[in-house]
Amino acid sequence: PRLATTYNNLGTTYSRKGEYDNALEFYKKALEIDEKVLDPLHRDLATTYYNIGGVYNRKGQYDEALKCFNKTLEIDEKVLDQMHPDLATTYRDIGGVYANKDQFDNALVYFNKAKDIQEKILPSDSLDLASLYFILGSSYMQTQDFGNALIYFEKSLVGLEKHDKASAEQVKSYIDL
């Protein structure tokens, strides 16, 4: 397991450098070990799947990303509290892959699951929640549901005005459209 952790750390380093093929090489080595030595519902295994999914997403290999994120989700839903922030992150990232695939109806399902958790565990003016509201607003715009888009852009302003004035101004321009 320590070797798997080291491989994961190397994968993360390469991923942050934008060297995605190298990152995948190390993440897959970690996965090989994790699958042999860990319980199938172990959080480290979920983390490794998540890391691999993130790299595939950045490489534009969305179907592979979804496979990995869904494996993470299978574990998360069984072992984490239903209000756990990591579960919200997994839902958000699955939604992001669907958005990257221009499948905004599917994306909204997952973004809304993330929102349901984040609204219960984060302050209403948090930057993370503001970012998710912005993503929801953008996704609703893509589906031409302008009423919901406006609702979420306005909600995003609460956190953005506190934490990120430049982004708040950008959101105001969307609202003014």
C-alpha cells in the first residue's frame, strides 16, 4: 500500500505538470497494487480511480473518465456519509465530464446532487458553493432554461462578491443579458 501511495503521489505530480501520460502510468501502477491488496470498498482505491478519471477528463477521454469516476462513486456511495464533501466532489466532477461531452441534462443531474450536499454543509457565501451555482447557471443556459440559469447566477453572486470580485462582475454581465 505504501508503494501505491508513492505511485499516486508521482501521478499527481506529473498531472500538475500537465504530463498526463506519465501521470496515468503511475496512477495505473497504484491501481494495480490497490486492487490486489485493498478491500474493494477502500477509500484509497476510490482515490486512485478518481485520480485516473481526472487525468482522462483533462485528456478529453471522457468515456474513460466516466468509467473511473463512476467506480469512485460506487465506493463513495457505500462508505461515505451521504453529506460528505468528497461525495459532492465526485458528483460535481461526473457532472463536469457530462458537460464536457455537451450532455447538459446528464450534467445537471450530478451538479444538482453536488449542490444538495454542499448547501447543507457549506456556508451560503462560500466560494465553493458560489462556483457550483455558477456551473449550474452555465449548464442551465446550455439547455436554454434561462429561468434556472438566472436563479443560479444570482445565487453565485453571494459568494463571488465576497471572495472574487472579478468573477462577480462576469456573472453580473450574464444576468444583464
